[in-house]
Amino acid sequence: MKKFWRCFVCNDIHYGVKPPELCPTCRVLNAYVEISAGEARRMMGLPAEGGFSREKFGEAIEAFAAQNEFRVNPDSERVNTLLDGLAANEEKHGLRYCPCRLISKDFAEDSKLVCPCNFLVHETYKGVEQGECWCGLFVRRT
Amino acid sequence: MKKLILFHARECPHCRKMMPLVDRLEKEEGVVMERLEVWHDEKNADLMRSYKPILAPKCEGQLRTPTFFNTETNDVLCGEVPYETLKDWAKK
């Protein structure tokens, strides 16, 4: 069954049974995370329809992290807090914006805040041995 | 007049960690911090956005929470910081 996938680095959208191993645009390996049809539509500038359950998103980020050098934070309390914020932002603003950063109301700029975002460049992650994304949803495997 | 603002978000784990430090600072140093939640209060969000030219350069170009802002000196702290750092910022 075909699904929607989004590159967490450059936000390219792919529709297919499997995501590309290598992103054709930014050339990052294992960069695609499964997203909802609604998110895909919103990222392409279309009205959203078809949400993504919290449970489904949890599964998607686990599968995404499993093939990478990072994992979902083992601190389940922190993860639950963040999922509350992501769900609230999706409901109110149409996309799962990071609960620890505020949107500027510039869509192109704000698309960089949709979880999972390109946290590989965050100063809290890049080159940090026990690095994590800004909000702490993803942590480097140690 | 000096005004200390904390821009925070309800579901931000960093903000939750910093709150007890802010409580302690207010109690021990007699300062008052205005705590403004930005994801569930559009007025607060607009206020934070209005300070973007000052705040963002100190926070990797973005509006992040928690952000501590001194409106008089424009001194900004971004993210989780130790108590002493917060105290030094507040006493400036």
C-alpha cells in the first residue's frame, strides 16, 4: 500500500510503498519519515485533510529512528509531553510544529519546524556526543 | 524600567525544568518575572514575534522556548541554563 513520506532534512514529499533510501534532493540517507496525507497536502500548499493519530505518529518516528544514528528519547514522560504539544499544534495550526519553538507565520520558514525537523544541524545535536534535537524528542544513540 | 520576561510553552520540557529555578530566583532575589505562554496565547505569541529581531540572533535564528528577555538591556538567554547564569542575567 502506498503511503506518504517526508524527508526530514529538505521536506521533499514522496508517495510510494517504500521511501527512497537516498533523498534525491538533499542526498541524505534514511531521511524519510511516514506522514499523514493531511501533512503531505499541507506541505504542498493544499488544504489539509486526513489526520494522523498520535499512536500512528509514535510508530512512524520509532520506525524512522530505527534506521538512523538517533532514537526516540527513552524518557517517556518527556516524549508524552512533546506529543501533547505536537497534537495541539497539528489541531490548531494544521502541522505538527515543534512545541519548543514558535512559528513566525512565514510558511517556508515555519516548514522547518515541523516534527521531525532537520535537527542534524541543531547546536544541541551536531557534534555533541550525547546530542539531542532542540526539544529532546530524538537523542543520539550512545 | 527593567522588565524581565520569560517566553515559555506549556508542552516544552525545557520550560518545565526552568520553572522551579525561576520560582527560586523570584524568592531569593526579589525579582519579578513576567511569564508569557506562547503556544496557547496568541497575544503572547505576537509579542514574542515582535521581538524577533532581538531574540532570534541569540537563539540560532529562531524563536525558541524558554527565552528569557530583559527589555531594558536586551539581554537574552535561550534554553535551559544553570541557576547562576539565570541569576547573573536577572541582576544585570
